[in-house]
Amino acid sequence: MKRELKKNEQGTMAFGLVQMGMAATHLRDPEMVETMLQSMAKNNYYATFASSHDYGPSLFNADISGGVPALILESIAQCSPATDAEGRITAYDIRLLPALPESMASGELKGMRLRGGFILDLSWRQGKVLAYNVHNFLDKPYRIVS
């Protein structure tokens, strides 16, 4: 996935950058996730940290207020249902650090909610998982996948 940056381009929408970043997380492209996050951080916020629809910033809009945190979390962990031939959920696949941007090479989080009702505690260093704990209060089957 590539994105061409043109001189004097106008109207780059924050929501589109979030969507490109989300696609990049599922394509396991941490460089593109980093590019999208850095682009939004540099171009789509006012000095007051309010978010903007377009580069500039030029037009107040709250699209990335939820989009950027979701993108960051999705690059750290993903949980998807695994289904049988009839489409019934049989388990959940949890992927750790699927598209971790270089700027977040080391970190720790506690209490990240995942699809399926799981809660994740995770620590990592230099892009590698150090420790994790999946709280499974609903006793649903899951597996850690790469």
C-alpha cells in the first residue's frame, strides 16, 4: 500500500487517513501505520489539540478523536472470531503486536478490551512481546495467533 504526497495538496481528510491506517494494521504494515499516525499528528491538530478535518489544520472535525486511539490499539492487538463451516463462532483469534509502529517499539498496557469480551494486559520491548495475560471472564475459547 503506498500513498503519494503531493506538494500543495489540499483537502486530505483525517478520516481517510484513519481508514488507511486501519487497513494497514490488518495488512500487517507497521510502516504505513506509522506514516498515517505521524501525518495526522503533524497536520490534523490545532495548537489546542482539537482535531481538524483537513490538513492545515483548517476545519474543526472530531473524526480522528476516536479514530487515532482506535488505530493505535488495533496496531497493538486484534481479536477476530474464528467460525466453522456454518458460520458459527467456535473461538477467537488474538493477534499481539500485528502492526506495531516503530515509535511504539516498547510499552505496556493494562485493561485493553478485545472483541469477544476479553481483557488484555500486555508488555513489549523492541517490538517483541515480553508478557501478556488474557482475562477471560466469559470463559470463551481463544488462541494466540501470529
